Amino acid sequence: MKQPNVEIITQLAIHNIKQKELAKKIGEREDETSRAINGEEAQRFERIRNKIFDYFQIN
């Protein structure tokens, strides 16, 4: 069962940024960014999550 990534969702709220804006800032499609945040399990979503972690400087 997929679980949303709470760390990313928290950072979106802290920085007052929407998933759509984040996708544009990291150079990814909106739908795939959303799936990555919502815990989809595939290598491309892991890559996107890593880009998001880098963007928000989450270790």
C-alpha cells in the first residue's frame, strides 16, 4: 500500500508551494511529481523524490 511522503508534504506547506509549482521548479511533469509524492513505487518516482529532497535540502 502506497503512503504519501509526509516530509515532502510538510515542506510544501512550510514553503507555501503547490505540487504544480514544485514540478515546474524541478523540471518534471506534474502528474509524475504528484505520484512520486503520493508514494508510487517505480524507479522514476524514486528519482523524482530524490530531486525533491535535493530541492528542499532534506537529508
